[in-house]
Amino acid sequence: MAKQHKSKKRAGQMRLTDFDLKQMDEKYLAARTQEQLMRLSVRLLEDLKEARDRLNRTPGNSSMPPSSQAPWDRPGARPDEADEDEAATGVEQALELAPEIDVAQGQQGPIDKPDAVSESVSIQAPAHKRAPGRQPGAQGHGRTQHIEPTQHMVHHPACCASCGEGWNIQAPAKAYTAYDEIDLAQREPGELGMRLICTRHALYAMTCDCGHQTRAQLYRADEEALWDSVELGQWRLVGPRLAALMVYFGLRMRLSHERIKELLWELFGLALSKGTIGKTIREAGRAAAPLLDEIAAEIEAAELVQADETSWPEAGKLLWLWALVTQHAVLFLVGLRNNEMIDNVLGNAFKGTLMSDGYGVYRRFLDRLRCWAHLSRKLRGLADSTDGRVAKIGGELQCRFLALQNAVYAARASPNLPAPSQMYAGDIACFKTLCEQHHDDQHNGLRAVVREFLLDWEVIVRQLAQPHLPLTNNEAERSLRHWVIARSLSHGTRTASGSRAFSVLASVIETCRRRQACSRTFLANVISHARRGIALPCLPSPVIA
């Protein structure tokens, strides 16, 4: 037992650390004897196998949580073949592997695709997978909870459908159908809390003097291809204020349909099915959809727009959630990671400044800013490299870049001082020279990072001449953070209409929050107007501090 303990201890001492690896290069290996190289090779081989085993761990072969797996590595999350090249670039950007860039030509060179998007690794969902929800032919269930109406409302036809004449006072009228609507009561001034009311809507049929009988009809929106199976109209069990509350629970509070169902029962004693809750939220998305044009128009006219994107699964298919953020508006879009998504919002009419990370689709905008936080992380990655030479170069680049960043902060604190581009012209030139020296470096990571700096040089150093401009796109990242947590809980959406409803409602909620307006009250008004087929209210006006 003592010998085994001694052997394990000696094996542990032989493990190579990052400090050891930084001291090793080709010159060091050339000075070693054959016996020393053999011993070192064995140790390196053991370390390599252990590192590979750690890299190959997945939730399927270890105790790692499912959330630790990259979105593009999950079963069924394969990009659309038509946009495979663009999706592959997206995977590389998400892995923060800067592209091979020819600075002289300003073009992107060939890059090996990750295994995640390789043709040989596509994972197809089983053909026999059961569709969500009630299956065709299954017996339905009606409402079992009986609620007495607290108030009544009658609906008469406006005029005779045949002759178009108005009604005689003595014209006979008879109720031919009715439905109940459950909603939150309108609070009186000074009243606290919430209470439910049940309104019974009775629809009447009236007989004209011409002998024609006309029935009252409620508004019902026409079907739309973009909103498959999502109905919009007045005949609804859930009233507009209660519908807005469900949207608030589902999106802002990140509750599942099961939790919303439980909460409605605990708070109000109201029993609703998960299907009714899901339909209500999607209907709210369709009702508010026209507001996206108003939000998009404000973003297109803004002076500064911050953009970012994150993965978003839709029934196992890998899509992306885009965020375009201004001071008083936020627009979310769910779709592919390609040029078309950004062009649909920021077209040729956009004359403002775009702040983004280094993703290639943003490079077509001439008036652009680069996020320094993303660049700083890449330099830190070089400084933490196990290659001693690369770590030294990366550390020098990181220190110089940090000094320039501090110079921007100092210029903001003292506006009377000259711009950092003048005060630190020598440091800026040294930083660029250092990048140019390693433009063709043999180390892939170092070469990629310095080429990225050189390709976007004028965009990156722009804040040094105009220190009032933002250094990061944190506003866009913060706007996505809430929905990234929601994605971890819900695993995305399951249908195209669900994704569309999510992006619409998230945009309206975040825009209202930026304008210090109650999103729930505003959405209730929007749903009420849309169900009656009348013009929607405008977005709340921003609060100017």
C-alpha cells in the first residue's frame, strides 16, 4: 500500500502545468536528449489524452448538465441547409474564433467548419416523434368549472343585412347565442388588489319590417399565413386585461404554462387549461404584431443602435434571437443568422451608428463601432495561452489596449483635455505596429486576433477620437440576458407562430420598460383594440429625464 501511494504521488508531480508549458518551445525541445524527449512525450501524451477526454464530455456521457452543451451540438439543432455557409460562420463567431482575414484584400479566407455543422454529423429527429398537444381523433374536454356571470352585455345587429335600414323600436329581438368572458375588473381610484369578473355576452337576432332576420356578429380577424392556427377576435373566454396578465407572467416572470395555470388557481380560484393559456399568449402576439413596424421605424431613425444575437431553439431547430436596442426602443427578432435578418430592419434608410461585435454581417455598415469588451476578452485569451511566446505578446497587447481604454474614460471625466487619439498617438501606433508584426504569425489564434484588429482598425480606434461614444454594446447584451435565462427554462419555442409571438411581445415589453410605462396595461389596451378590429394605440411616449 505504501508503494502504491508513493507511485500515485510521483505521477501527480509529473503532471505538466501551464507554467511548465509556457517555458517549452521548439528551441527548448531541440536542446533535449532523445531519452528526455521520450519521457516528455509520454507526459505530454497523458496530458493530451486527459484534455481530449474532458473536451469530449457531454451531458450524454457524463454528469454535465444539459445547459453546458453548445446549442449547435444539441440533437436536431442543425442549421437550415440553404444557409449552411452563413450558419457555419455563425458557429465560428459564437466560438469566438476570429476568421482568417486577408487585410490587403479585405476578404475572409477559408476556414475549416467545426464538426458541429459537418455534413456527416447531422442528427435527424425521429420520424415517429409525437406532435405536441392533443392528438388527432382524441376526445376533447370542455370546461368543468361553472362560474356565475357578474354582469351582462347585449349585442344587437347595427342594421338589417338585407335592406340596410335601421331598426324599428318595436322590432322583435331574440338572443340566439351567448358566451362568457372572464377578465380582471377595472380598479377604482384608491382600490388595491385584483379581482375577476365574468361578463355574459348575449348576441341577439332582430327581424326587420322587410321580413329579414339579422343576427349580431362579433369581429373576427381573417386568417394570416404568418399566424397559422392563431385566432383573433371578440369571442374569447379570457378578457384582454387577464390576457395581458398571462403575458406578463409568461414572458416577464418567465413562468411556464403549467406554473401560470397553478398561479391563476391559487390567486383567483380560476381553472384554465395550458392550451387556453398558450393560445391566449399567441393571440396577444398577433394582436401586437403591427407595433413592430412602429418600433422598427424608430430604430431605423435612431442615431445609435446597439446589436447583438444569441442562439434560440425552435422545436430543436437552431435559430437566433436578435436584439436591436436604442435609448427608447428594443426590437427582438427570431430567425437565421444571416444578412437578411439585419437588412430587414436596418435598410438603406438607416443613417445612424451601429455598435456591434465582430460578426461579419455587421461589416457592411460604414458608420460602425466595435465593442471593446469582446476585443479585450480575445486579448486576454492570448495572454492566458499555454504558449509562452504567444502569452507574452498577448499580455503586451492587452496592457496597451487597457491603457487606451483608460484613456477614453479619463477623457470623458475631463472633456477639456485633447482627445486620446492625440495624447496617445504613439501608443496607438505601437499597438498597430505590434499587430502588423504578427500578421503572418504561425500561431493560429494570435494571427486571427491581430488580423481582426487590422481589418477593423478604423472602426476600433474611432472612440479614441470621439471618447463620448460607447465602448461596448452592453445595452444589447443586457436586453438579451433576461431572455437567455428564459431560454434555459423553456428550451426555446416549439412553433414558428410561438417564436413570432415571443419576439413581438418581448419587443413591446422591453420598449415599454425603457419608456417607464406599464407594459401590462398597454398590452391590455392593444388586445382590446385588436379584438374589435379598430386601430391600435400608439406606443407610450418616452419619459425624458
